[in-house]
Amino acid sequence: MTGTLRALLALAPAPRLRLAAAATLGALTVVFGVALMALAGYLISRAAERPAVLSLLVAIVGVRFFGLGRPVVRYLERITSHDVALRALGGVRRRFYERMEPLAPAHLDCYRRGDLLSRMVADVDSLQNLYLRCLEPALVALLAGAVSVGVSAAVLPAAGVALAAG
């Protein structure tokens, strides 16, 4: 981890439990998408054989479940990840105001009205990208990869080992 990233994480610490929940929901979104594609492919290829409709019922219900569940899980992941980012940004803004208050107004005469506020808002809002576009996607990829290795190892252990080896 680079020094800049450590400094940013120390400046804006995220609630770890909420961040883990957001990453888990993100990985679950990926799992739902993969399961939806796999079941839909199975359903199409199996339906081409013209079996009895009852033999396709489980696959049909699975496609409906994953098709409806994926956007719901994605929505929950978005809410949770934005909650993490906004809580961290709220803490940074609070600390900023706590440090700036003793300086006002004597030491801040050189700045125009609103100048400090606009600088602070722009800088702090850029920290939002740290969680939403850097940290959480990396955690989601890690969790989704672990799930894919686990499922592959459960189906075919040699495939799980090969996938884990990269």
C-alpha cells in the first residue's frame, strides 16, 4: 500500500463492517449475474431438445429468481457503498471544521468568502472516489474470484486448483 493511499485511508476511515457488507453485496451481484447467464444458457439448450415442460421448471424458476434478484442486490450494494463513502466524508468534513474554527476569523483574512468552503468541498468530494471507484471494486473482485474458485473446486477439484493458480 502506498503512502498516499495510507494517508487518505487514515484521513477518511470507513466503517469496516459496512465496507465488508458493500463488498459482499457487490460480489453477490456478480454471482447472481453469472448464475443467471449459466441457467439461461442451460435453459435454452435444454429447451431445444423439447422435453416435458415440467423438467424445465427448476431452470425457469432459477432464471426468474436470479433475473429479479440481481437488480435488488445491486441496489442494496449501491446504497451500502454510498453510505460508507458519505459517512467517511462526513467525518473528514467534521474534522476540517474543527481544525478551521480556531483559526477564524483572524488567520483566514487572506481568503475570500466561500473560497475555503469551495476548496474543502472539492477536495473532500474527490475522496469519495477512493471508496466507490478504488477500494470497493477491488474487494468485490477478490470476493468474486474466491467464490468462483470455491465453486469450481466443488464441481471439479482439479479445475479449482488450476483457477486458483491463475
